[in-house]
Amino acid sequence: MKIITCICAIAISTSIAAQREGGISAEMLNTIRKANTTTTADKALRNALASNSINSLALTANNQANSDTYFSNKVESKGITDQESSGRCWLFTGLNVMRAKAIAKYNLGAFQFSQSYCFFYDQLEKANLFLQATIDNANKGMDDKTVEWLFKNPLSDGGQFTGIQDIITKYGVVPAEVMTESFSANNTSKMSSIISSKLREYGLELRKAYAKGEKKAALESRKTEMLKTIYHILAICLGEPPMEFTWTRKDINGDPQETKTYTPKEFYNEMVGLDLKNNYVMLMNDPTREYYKLYTIDLDRHAYDGEDWTFVNLPIEDIKAAAIASIKDSTMMYFSCDVGKCYNRNTGVLSTDNYDYESLFSTTFSMDKADRIRTFESASSHAMTLMAVDLDKDGKPTKWMVENSWGASTGYNGHLIMTDKWFEEYMFRLVVEKKYATKKILDVLNQKPIKLPAWDPLFTPEE
């Protein structure tokens, strides 16, 4: 018996070795080790890295971008917001664009729209989107790409500008003091986890009911009952949104001007009044795809009856021109980028010259923007409000500034500054009013959009 066991073990060992050809062998490891010649400089770096971060040693000394805070063209803002431990940057950014218009229209002091109010309906709408999409795809197997994607992504607190369009157009807005922030609004992970778990459970229930022969009407009736539970969870965590409220508008000095009773949609129409569905054009810089084409991403929306993210793909220079035109006209914009790249937390500056990893590790990092997108190295990760540009004597941008939603104590007084080179490499989305876009850009909107799947690399919701 022992002999048989040994023979079997040898056979299994030989089989595994054969299957794993391509692994690191002892000979290969020896070759790799011999190539690692350690210099005295390497020893010094190793000692330094034992008690310091990589960024602290790779930081480029005297990078002028970290001390230049002058901007030739700037839209003034009033009050830095803070999304705290939540992925609601898209919501803060969109509402900050809207509040700038309200402040200018009525000469207000510090003013905010309620993020919690919009977030309540965002989460409810996303829950419905998941459940209805599950019904729509109930005839497909669990290994279908769309079904798999749905169950991997039943709910998110992240998003993009289509969420602003979908939620505000349907539900309006309220002032921050009418529906205040709760712990779960500022710390979304546990609430989102609980709702996601419930949605996956409900999704399976719907699929089982379909498999037993239930018709679509019966499945949608089940869905309504499910959404009652989701609504209840949201109401406990965030509070129930008001259907009507009374609010007193005050001027910049804090003096009362007018007291009225509003519905949330009436309040939006009075304070901002823009047609969010038709007033804006969404732009993207994606060098992996053809420019001057219209694209849309399946299921990249916040409401089932809303709009998928549909964008004009443009060269970076065209996007810069639209942004400059908007800033010169004192109009902020929804902007998103890959914020974690080359970010100096001490100064709030995003610069490709901030860190010299190549010298530190004696290697090169040669991927361009297109390569980074293709390999999932870079994607849009955070939305902010673009509000300033510094132009040289020839009218060319040298740097940009955004109003962030990480609190006033972060970055440069709550803002981030980015060099123009960084802007080119790591910005992705810009939403501008159509009046700042050229006819060539607007003509692209007449094309039939090229539909991309939900799992496209550029789906990534901003957080």
C-alpha cells in the first residue's frame, strides 16, 4: 500500500510539473538573482525605503508646478463641499455646477443643494435598474456576459453626469438644510453592501420565477414589492425625501429675501431652470477609438428609463477649447479624470513631473494614454468641478484648477491644480453647455451612436 501511494504521488507530482511549464524554475530564479547587482546607491535607497514611502523618495524637488497658484481665468466658488467616505463625487460635482448658477442668479452667500436627497433617489433608481434588467435578461444563462455583469454590479454609489440628468430631471432638488446628511450618506459602504446583497437575492428570485413560467407582468409586480423593501432601508439610513417644503432665500449678507413653499421640481426650475437633457453635451478623450464619433455605453445610466452615457469622442485640443470658452464665460463644468496619478497630496498639484519613479527604480514607464486605457492601467476615477485655467500670452493653457469635494483642508484650499500636460494624459470626461461647443462637435450628435458593452474599460463610475 505504501509503495502504491509513493508511485501515485510521483505520478501526480510529474503531472503537475508538466502542467506548470512556464513557472519560475530554480535555474530561472538563479538567473534573475544574479542580474540583481546591488550598488551602494541601491543600498542607500533600500535603507531609506525601510522607513519612508516610495512617493517621498520619488518626489521631484523644486517642481515649480507645486508653487504656482495664479490663474488668468477663474470662476469664483463659495464653500468647499465634502463627500467624506462615499463615492458620490459625481453627485457633488454636478450639484456644485448647478449651485454656482443659483448663487450667481440670486446673489447668494454660501449655499448647497442636498446631496442626500438626490442620493436617496439615485440608489432607488439603480435598484430598479438592476431588477428590471434582470427581468429583461431572465431568459439568458447565469454565464451570459450581461447577466454576469449585472450580478457583479447590482448597485454603486459612484456614477457620472447621466445620473445628474436622470435624477434631477425626475425628482428635482432641495436645499441642504431641508434634507441633511446622515452617517450612511457620508459613509456609504455598509448600506450599499446590505442593499446589494438584497438585490442579488431578489435577482435570483426573479430568475427562478421566470424559469417556472411567470409572465413579465407578474415579475414586475414582484419587483414593486421588492422595491418597497429597498425604499424602507434607504429611508432608515438616509431619511425620507420631502415631497414639499418651505424655504427662505437669503442674500449674500444673510438677509431674508423671500419665503415660499416648493416641490423639489419647482425649486430646481426656479433656482437653476436648465433643461439637463438637452442643454449639455458630454465629451470624452479616448485615444483608443476614432475621434468625431458618437459612442454610448450599455447600462451606463442611473435609471432604467434614463439615458445611457452617450459621448462625443474628441482630440484633447477640442476639449480644451470648449473648456476655455466655458471658463471665460464664468461657467463651471463637470469634469472627471484619473485623480490618483502623480498627485502630490501636500500641495494639491497633479503633475507628470511630480515623481521620478524611473530614476528611483532604474527602469522606464513607457505606456501612452491609449496603452494605459487598453490595459486597465488608467480610467476615469473621480469627478470634480472644472473652474479655472491659466493661459499664456498666446492663449495656450499652462494649468487648470478644479473645485474638489474632499473638504476645505485637502489639496490647495479644497481645490486641485493640474498642469496642462497632466490634463492631456489623465483627463477623460468633460460636460459642457452646448453653446460652448463648436458646430463640428454638435454635428456628431446627429450620428447613430456606436454601442459599447457595459463591461467596457471606460464604464468605470467616478467615485
